Amino acid sequence: MSVSTVATAPSICAPLPVLGRDVTVPLVTGGEVTYAALDYAASAPALQRVWDDVAAYAPYYGSVHRGAGYLSQLSTDLFENARRTVAEFLGCRDDDQVVFTRSTTDSLNLLAAALPAGCQVFVFETEHHASLLPWRDARVTYLDAPRSPRQAVETLKRALADREPHGPALVCVTGASNVTGELWPVRELAAAAHAHGARIVLDAAQLAPHHPVSARDLDVDWVAFSGHKLYAPFGSGVLAGRADWLREADPYLAGGGASRKVTRRTDGGVDVEWHESAARHEAGSPNVIGAYAVASACKALTEAGFDTLVAREQYLVGKVRDGLADVPQVRFLSLFGDDAPRVGVLSFVVEGWNSSHFAAALSAEYGIGVRDGLFCAHPLVRTLLGNDPQTQGECGSPEAAPGEKSLNAIRVSFGAGTPDEHVERFVRAVKELVTDGARWNYRTEDGRCVPDRSA
């Protein structure tokens, strides 16, 4: 389906209720406006349903796995039921483990710590730093940015064919780019990995909030994602997948909860028998409220129906792309082309504008929150911009003269809670800033562009 076709379709469904939908913020030009949260790719607002579920449980909060009291037993059941809900949401296999972590970054660092000796890791340079950087103790092969899904698969096949045979290998790949929003050919990459004796982990941080994810259907070995991008607060993440590497590795953290039995030796030391279940990597008191919030979000998205959510999101993507199609100063960033399937994440540059200045003006003058910079995916953004690492220009000065390369980019992102008005205001604001310029003066403060209130 083309972008223009999606954009002219009627609104498919109402946005899901989220916290903060009625928050107003002041404008430097005077007055207030309802805040337009268009930075979902960084952290999505909590669903009202999730907040209500957590609030209802909070008075009954108790220790998990440790207490004989009623509240402890209730909290333990809730925590383990949350694990089962997440496993169902991710289409896990019967023998997969679901480990609760702090975030996607934490999940992938856990997996990195569990790699067998001599494991070789293959990762595209296009990854978010969360999946690009954890493999410090492994032999890492960084793959060049592909320019099509087919090229991504062929690049991986060639790299795997050249690796040492019979040794353990892992492929790490994103499901949807946090920069361009483009969907990656996960099923095909998984098939290529398995055909060459490698395993694969899916970074679903940007995919799971927007599309159904099934470890079984995609045939990936592990899935990692973050609750705060899935409309759930409280700092919880998930690593779900095959148990063997996790079971054979030393615990990610040593402490209570991970240990099944600890005995004192006659020589003064201790012997430890570690759990073989997910608890092996969940030492300490678990974040039961965070886990419950993730499970609540999984239920809410499933009940809303991903077909409906995807249709509405594509409608909003179309509104942005079509709304700015007649603004030649705006250039969207893409690896696979403008028509590539994507989630509600779009990055762009504006000719003649410092990206920090542009984002600051959107916030201060229009009440719109977006992201500017390199989005914790520095190699990818620099590849898309075609520049070398440089220092951001001073606020208020052009980032790049016409025809020169931009240093950073601007990202707009949205999802299940985004109303039409926020996207329409964003499109209108971009056009006005390009045509008329900012209405306020800005200065650089601690490396950020901020309104100059001294004038």
C-alpha cells in the first residue's frame, strides 16, 4: 500500500487512552497548549489501562518468592502470571524462558554474558547501541549497512559462510529501526542464521509496541524488549527465548533469588547451587510492579488488536509523509527507500537548520516534543547523513548551508495513543518554521538549544 493511499484513508480507530493526554505546557510566545508527545521511540506514555491495573494492585504489594504471608503469596502469583502473559504475547515455545530485566539494553547484556566460549557475534552497524555494544567479550563481526532487505539477508549469508565452522555463533538484529522505523526481514535473517548453524536474537524494542511479535513464527532464538516503549513504566524489560545458554551460564547477578542452595565448606568458602529457571538471572528482589505493568500492556495491546493498531499508525505515517511532501527543504532518512514498510518512527533533516534549534522551536513555540541528535545509533545516522563525527553547530546558526551535509537529525515518533491533532499540528509547525523561521531567539546551554529568555 502506498503512503498516499494510507494518508487518504479515514481514521481507523480512536487512539488508546494514555497518561498525559490532557497535560498543557506553556509556550514562549504566550499561553498554553496541550502537549503533543511525539517521541514514542524514546519512551511511550503509559496506557491508562496499565496505570489503573498497577494502582489497583499497589495496596497488595508484597515480597516475591520469599514470604508466607497472603500479600507475598499474591504478589508471587501475580509475578509468575506476568511471566506467562509475556510468554504468550511473544509466541514463545513451551521450553523457552522469560527473564525479567531492566530494559532491552539490560536484556542484551545478560545474553552477552551468557554466550558460550568462543562465540562469534554478527551485528549490522545499523543497530541501536543497545544491541551494537554489549558483545565486548565476544568476537564481533560488524556488517555494513544494507540498502534493501534482500541485501541485508545476502550480506549476512556471506558473512556466516566465511566464519569458522562448528563454533557457536549469534546474529543480533533489530525488528524495526529506531531511526527510520523501517521493518527488517527478521524471518529471512533467522532462516539464514540457522542454515549456517548460528542463533539469532531479535531486538524488538521498536517492533513489539507496533506489531505482533512471535518467537515461534519468526523462528528467532531470543527476543528482547523494554516495557517503557510498550506503554508500561517502572523500568522493566524482557529477555525471552531458549533456555540452554542461559541455564549453562553463570548468573548475571550473584545473590538471593538466583541461588537454590548455599552451604559453607570446611575450608571457609561456600558452595552455591544456582537455579536453572529464569530465576537464575533475576537475583535480588524483583521489580514485580514493573513486570505486572509489562504484562498489563501486553494484554491491552492484544485486546485492542494489532491489525487495528497497525492500520491507524500507517494512517498517521501517511499524514506526515504526505503533509510534508511539498516541502523540499525536508528530507526523510531511509535505508530501504521511502516506500519501505515501517512503524511510526520517522527521522529527517531540514535544509539550512540546526536540528537542535528546530526541535527546540517545535517544543517552545508549538508544544511538540520530538527528539534530535543521533538517537543512540551513531553509525547508522552518520551513514544516512553521509558525514563524519563532528560537533553540533551553535544554536541559532544554520547546521549546514544549502547543499552541505547535516550533522544531526530530527525524529518524530508516535503510536497507539497519538491523536490526529498532534500529527496535524506537527506538520503545520514544520511548514511554518521552514517558511517563516522561528519566532523566538535561542541560545546554546550545556550543549542543548534552549529559548533565550533574557531578551
